[in-house]
Amino acid sequence: MNFQHKNLAGGKWQTLTFFEQMANVGSEVERAIKWKNKGNAEYSRMAFERALELLDLTINSAKSQSRIKELARVREILADYFFFENSYNSTDKDWQNYFYSFNFAARASL
């Protein structure tokens, strides 16, 4: 597989806390949202693909079945939001709020 985040995929990702991992996923989602709103579909797609890569690394490093299930659902709804019909009626604000909590938790644990 051709990783965009080669260093993280090489094992560094597992050294981050779950909150740090999800905050990083959220950063890429935020970039995808910003580029989408600026009308740059290509940059938005690239940022979203990076977000999916990080989310997949998070899923692969998850230890509990319930966490894997939640992350898989997040992946599904994100894909629906960015590439399909948005049948879950997600909004930019919904995603920003969801990932903000991980950013806050990651900073609080430092």
C-alpha cells in the first residue's frame, strides 16, 4: 500500500494516544472541509484521503471491538458526507464538533 503518512504508518501512529490519533484525523477532515468550501474539489479529496488513511491506521491499532465498530461507522458516515449523497445529513459543523472534542482531550492530557 502506498501511504501518504509513511512515518506514521511505519509504527509511529501506535505511539500516539487514541485522542491524539483522532485529533490528527480531525485536522485532515477540517482541511477537506475548508478546501470543499473554497471550491477546490481536488485538494478537498486529497485531504479526505489522508483523513481516511489516518482513520484506517486508528482502526487497525484499536484494541476493543466497540471502538473498532464506532470508528468503522465514523468512516462510513464521513465517506457518505464527502463522496456520496449525505444520507446521514451531516454538516461541516457536525464534523468540526465531533473532532474538536478529541483535540480538546488530546491537549488536556499533555
